[in-house]
Amino acid sequence: MYDFLANIHPNIEGLTLTYNVKEAILLNLYNYMKSKRLKIPVDCEELIRQLQRFQRIQDKNGRVRYEAPLGGHDDYVVPLAPAVASSFKTDRLK
């Protein structure tokens, strides 16, 4: 996807979604929402539903996962996190 978009939009930057990067951008998204700096239109019902159900799960070994509950979707949540993160530049995400 990056290569395709880079040909059309030369200023686009890639993001390797490692565990640490994913955790950082999801925490950033959470903080934006908690501080009410992120406004989501009320007619974005599926996004709101996914955000409400999205969860942080820690297993008995201490491993943490971020995901939708079984049978749910996070198709909107995961792409929203880097979009929000890119709205302000930070070196933490590189």
C-alpha cells in the first residue's frame, strides 16, 4: 500500500507498526479521546461502536494485546490511531 500511495503522493511517510509503535499510537488515541481533543461525528456509528468495544487484554504471562472482542471489529480503530498520531509530529513513533 505504501509503495502505491508514494507514487501518487511523494510526501507520504511510511509507518512500521511494531508492538511498541502500536501501543504508543493507541495510547495517544486514548488520551486524545479522554481529553476531548478528538471530535467524532455522531453519525459515525460503526467507529463509535468499535471504539467503545476496543480493549486492552493482558494474559496470565503479562503479554498485552489491543484488539476488538471475539467476533468484533477494529477495522476503524487501528487506522484511526496513526491518523491521529500523524496530526502532530513526534519522534516517539519512529
